[in-house]
Amino acid sequence: MIKPITKSIDLGDGRSITIETGKLAKQADGSVTLRMGDTFLLATVTTAKEANPGVDFMPLTVEYKEKFASFGRFPGGFMRREGRASDSEILVSRLIDRALRPLFPDDYHAETFVNVTLFSSNGQDMPDALAGLAASAALAVSDIPFNGPISEVRVARIDGQFCINPTFDELKKADIDIMVAATLDNIMMVEGEMKEVSEADMLEAIKFAHEAIKPQCQAQIELMELCGTTVKREYNHEENDEDLRKDVWEKCYDKVYAVAASCNPNKHQRAENFGAVLTEYKETFTEEELAEKESLIKKYYHEVEKEAMRRSILDEGKRLDGRKTTEIRPIWSEVDYLPGTHGSAIFTRGETQSLTTVTLGTKLDEKIIDDVLNNTKERFLLHYNFPPFSTGDARPQRGVGRREIGHGNLALRALKPMIPTDYPYVIRVVSDILESNGSSSMATVCAGTLALMDAGVQIKKPVTGIAMGLISENKGTNFAVLSDILGDEDHLGDMDFKVCGTKDGITATQMDIKVDGLSYEILEKALNQAREGRLHIMDKVLETLPAPRPDLKPNAPRIEVIIIAKDFIGAVIGPGGKIIQGIQEETGATITIEEIDGYGRVEISATNKASIEAAMAKVKGIVAVPEIGEVYEAKVRSIMPYGAFCEFLPGKDGLLHISEISWDRIETMEESGLKEGDMIEVKLVDIDQRSGKIKLSRKALLPRPPRPERKVEKKPNDNSGQE
């Protein structure tokens, strides 16, 4: 029997986490199981012994998967087996990846695969908050070089109190929900959503998370010592030529710095100018020399370009496009651009542009989510598309990648809190990025706000977003925080910090740190500077459209909702759906009905008001309770020798007896003049308490004719026999 190595972490609230290694998946370079209550994860990591030729980056792949068996469920679909990763699995994979990737050595280029699998769950504890810890622990017990360990926790604020790794039910009551990843010393990643909280509250939540992460990192260090993996493998994935590096720096740096400090606002012209310096340098080599050294020349030139850009900002305060560190690029926007949509907007900031549309739908358009631990329906959808032409790339557009899913999710989290509660429409927002040079996800938030208002969605408040950058050196002692970063400033900088919110607080955020030594002082400055920029962008957005339109577009569906008693749901649907289908065919409206909290929610939609009113009248008629003395418009359904059966409410018939048709005496129904299909007014005069039969009267609504005067003949006096 194998004796595994275990390490426990006390969370201080009655829960504990147990990490175990040496029992499962022993052929992986590193593997651990992580258990908290009934939640059980397996994390493995494998890496190639050598890097592939020509690779000068970290080829890391992170996969997070949830087994349906973990919660006793069958997968949906025809095949009844797990398929491609769901959006939620991709989002968790990104959370792990973004925390781990910056901590691999810069010169480690071997293909590395991290797999985290959920094998058991109680349906309450949230496994995504444990996945990052499991992945880091697998790296810790391996000999793979890694500058960790890290851990991830979820912080929620519930009733004013912060808590770590809440349950699904607890999270529903939270006004802050963020995931934080960190090492013992530094914050690495933040992502989450809030209900208009202040910058100070967010910073406090991050600090609270870091205090919870520190003992989890310490436990991994102790686990490494128990496993004897504190010393990592040796590797040599780079071949360098120091003389060539020195030559590139000496001959290119001043020219590159001049381009960086020239403050050219045009992205492609800057790229051409940087490229011209490289081309000029490469012309000093023969074709044979270039064939041997070109890859190293490009590598060293990239180092020169990065340093020149950073020095220009830190030493002279000059950004690549000439802006000050707090300055936002020029903004213009437009609404109602596409005539056939329910709402549309263009938002352009500098060289980043989003064309966003809004489509309003009915309950039938809800997205069905069939994840392992989330089997619900979604009424607010946001999709983000990033075609290659937006950056001038000549390549085919394939499917939606992880980046698109992640950026779309951030924009969704920013806007969703501002959708009115119980809004009857299903909403789909689609952002197509037409140009990109930094922060297209934040352009999506701004364009999404405008498109929603253009569609007549009465959002609570407009939302805007901004991406912040950082250039720092000497462990953050010298730094510059950049507002509204360019693509190059993101690529060559030390931080990408996106903040979204209303004028009253933050609704969503995403932060990735690429350096050690990010202090809370820098974070606080970045948050406050982001607020100033966000409010500046808000003013520009509201200049275009200051408030939601008062009504929907003419081509948008109209929806009315009526709440009915649970007992009437079956009556509205009818046997085999006969009643509801009949109403839809007759009125042209679409009707959906569902039970919520013991009531029936009936949603009626159509493209015109008349159809909705007609369908609404019929539904109200079905759920109406017949009352004695009430007058109804009834339809003659059938003629019998003794009277007519009339439908006075949908699905409710009563007998109009032959004697109740007219004040005049009618011998046969032919004399009444009634025929099937006639519409007549009737009065409900009686309901038999025993049988429930309903008696109707038409003559009760007709004026009663005056009775004919009776002629009394006066008899002559008969005085015979009288004296």
C-alpha cells in the first residue's frame, strides 16, 4: 500500500483543505489531490524535457474540466459524454493560467500542460476557488522550475463582512465577488464583479484575500520540503550570443528611443518606423549570417524596443502616442447606426472601435446552461468578437477563442448589475471589434451601455470602463501608472488593470500583474486614476445619449407579463396545450408560462400592441372567476332544442335557456334567430352550487316590455229579486 504525503490547511471557519501527493497519477511530473469536504480535485502537470526549436516564449496550456459524475449527473446531448470545454470551464482555466504564467522563468520554453479536474462535488462549495491552489501544488511537488507557489481564493462581502470561498448560496447575497491570486509577497491576478463599490472597499477586499492566501502558499512550501522538490530541474532552452546582443544595443538603441519618443499617434506608422530600424541593422549582415543569426537579432531588438519605450515614459514622461500618463485618447460615439437592429452603437477611442448591437427576445430565447454545477437559464447574454482585420492581420477568422470568451465575460459582469430587476426581455449584446489598439473589452462596455440605451432598455445607470497600465523598476520604487493603455503598452508593460463602473462605484474588474513588488500604494493610485478616467469617458458617452430612450424601436418585440394563481396554469395551457395554442393562432402573439415561487408567470409577446391586448384579454378571461350578476360578451358555441351553450369566458360555457333569450315567448330555437358563432351579451344569473352549471340570461339585459292593460267588462246591474 502506497503511503501518500499529505498537508492540511485550516481555513479557520470549521473547514480545512487537504492536499495529497504520491497516490494518484504518479507518472505525471507533478500531481496532487485536493479535498475540501466533499469537493475533490485532481491536478497534474507535465512538461517536455526540451523546448522545441525556435521557441522563445512559455508554451503553457491550462485545462480545467468538471466531470458530470462529480455531482451525480449525466451529460446532456446525444452522446451523453463530456465534450468541449464549456464557457465556465474556459473562464476557470484562464484564471489559473493568468496567475501561473508570469511566474515561470523567462528562459523556460518547454511545453507545459496543467490539468485540473473536478471528480467530486457537494454542489455548494465552489471548486473554481480551489483550482488555482491545486495547480500550484502540482507544480510545487514537481521538479519543474516555477517562481511560486501561488494560491487563489474568492472573497465575498456578505452583510458587510468579508469571507473566503463562500458557497453558491452565500454568494447570492454578496455585493463583492472577486477572485484573487497571489504569492506569499505579491498580488498576481484579480477578477470579479461588485455592486457599485468604492475603490477603498475593493482594495480592502484584495488585502483580505492576500492574508488568506499566505498560509496556503506556506503549506505548499512545507509540502515541497516533505517531497524533496525544493530543488528544480536544470535546463538550457536558450542559445545566446552576448557579442551580438551588445552590438544590437549599441547600434539600435538610440534610433529606437527616437522612434519611441517621437510621439506618433498612428499605430501602424510607429510599427513601420520601428521595423525600419531593424531592417537597416539587418542589412549590415550577409544572407548567410542572417540565416544563422536572424532569430537572435529579433529577440535582442525586442529587448531594445521594450527598454526604449519604458525609459521614454519613466525618464521623460513621453508615451508612444504623445499623451500624458493620465490622458485619455480622443473619443467619438454614435447610436442608432444600424436601422434593422433593436439597438446599436459605435464607440471609438483612439484606434480602438466597437460596433455593438442589442437584440431583445422572449423567454424562448433564453440560454440554457447545462454545466455540472450550474443548470439554469441566462436572460442577459454578451458576446465579444475579435476578427483579425481589427489589428490589420491577414489571416482567416476561425472560431471563438478563450480570449474572446474572457473579454466578453468581463463586459457582461460590468453591465449585468444595471439591467432592471425582473426585466421581461431576454437581452443579447454583441460587440464586434472593428479596430483594436488596446482595451477593446472596455470599448465593449462603453458601446454596450450606449446600445442598451438606444434600444430603450431602462438601465439603472450607464457603465463605462478603462484599462490601466504600469511601467515600473526597482521593485516599484520608480513607476508610472498609465491611463487608457495602448496595445504596445500592455505588451511591453508590467500591468493590465481594467476597471468598469458607474459614477457611483465599481461593477467589474480584471487585473494581471507581470512583475514582482507591486505595492498597495501603486494599486491605490491605479484605482483612483482609473476612476478619474472612467468618469471622463462617462461624460463623453452621455454627450452622445444622455439617457435610455423612452420606448423600444418599432421593430422590437413587445412583451407584457401577467402573474396568475398557480391553479390556473393548467387552465391557460389546456389539455395537450390546446388552449394556449389556440390563443396564439387566433391572436398572433407568442405566449410562454412557467411556475415561479408558487405563482404562474405568463409572458405575452408580439410585434404589435393589438395582438398583445387580444391575447391578454383571453388569458385574463381564463383566470377570471365567474361572478353572479356580471355581464359578459359570449360566443354561441352550440344550439340545442332547449337553448344555446355560450362561451362567456375562455374555456367556460354556460346555458342560455330558450326562456332566457327574450321576453317574448319563443317556441323553438329557430325562432330565436341565434346561430353558432354569434357574439351576444349575456348576464350570469346563477351558478349551481352542486353541479357547477352556469345559467345565463340575455333577456335580463333587454328592456322588459310593458304588460298589456287588462280590459275588465262591467256587468249590468241585476236588480231582479230586489224590491
